[in-house]
Amino acid sequence: MKLKAHFVKIAAVICFCLTITIASAKAVCAHCDTLDGPVVMSAREALDKSDIRPVLKWVKKEHESEIRDAFSKTVLVRAKGPEAKDLADMYFFETLVRIHRAGEGASYDGLKPAGLDLGPAIPAADKAIAEGNSEAVSNLLTGTIREGIREKFKSVMAKKNFNGYDVEAGREYVEAYVTFMHYIEEIYQAAYTGVHDRHGESGHLTIHEK
């Protein structure tokens, strides 16, 4: 029993380290840097109409002057012919997406091609917004989370009752324990922050802080 308790303490330390590592990573917007993503689509609309307003929502106020300057240059250059238009448009797409991501605190490593496989979640979220109904995306997420919890919990329970003197079995239990606890905590923190903490200040302590 003492050995089990020792493994649980080790697991808590490991979980804490994993949480710090993940928290320090920059948030990444799933499809704002693709050529068929919403940012570039707004840019195309703005350029076609020679009206910058459709893109300003994608940048913070302090970056607006830079976008306005890039837009003005783009409009002038794209009038010089088809090749100039294509180059100017790409320049504006790159500038807009880069500044948009900087405003999110995300890195930028170039525009991605259209038609990328974004997985099921992002298309489902876009579809929910387009249709004004979140039921399908809610079902997708809850079903995925439920299955994830079931699998990880099953793994923990299968390894829980190990011989206290079997170090390898204990390590296997700790690995399953860490995976399960970390999964639960990350899901809860993301859900709680999204619903209750719009300013990034959560009143809840994580399992490691408790």
C-alpha cells in the first residue's frame, strides 16, 4: 500500500509537469491559415469589393493601421495586370493571416493549401454556425469524450490491483493513471474556462494545485 501511495505521488508530479508544458504552448487556430479558411475568404471579399471592412474583424485595433496600409498597396498593385494581381493578393493574404495569428499569440509559418483534412471537429463547428444549430457538434464532442474516458478508465482499472512489490506493474498503473487524470483535467479546464471564465482567470484550482 505504501508503494502504491508512492506511485500516486509520482503520478501527481508527472501530471503537474505535463500541465505546465502544455500551458506554455501557444494556441493554434485550426484553419485560419489555409487558403480556403475564413480569414482568406474575408480577404478575397474585401479585395473584390475594394472595401477593407470585411477583414478588419480579424485583426486587433492596434494592428489595423498596418492592415490598412497593406490593403491600399495591394489594391494599387493588383490593377496592373493578372500576374501583378495574383502576387498582390497573396501578399495581402500572407500579411493578414500573419497579423491575425500574432494577435492570437500564435506562430505563423506560411499559408497552407486549400482542401486540407481538418478532422471532424472544425468542419462540424463551422457547419453548426452556418446552420444556427450546435446539436450535431455537441454530439460529436460528447461522444468522443465519453469514449475517451471509457477507454482510459478501463485501462486504469485493469492495472489498479497490482502486486505492491511488482515495480513494473506499478509503473504500468502509474502510466494509465497519469493518462486518465490528465485527460479528465484538461477537458474540464477547457470546458470550465470556455463557459465561466471569459477573461482567462479561473477560480478553480487544478488537481495538482489541490
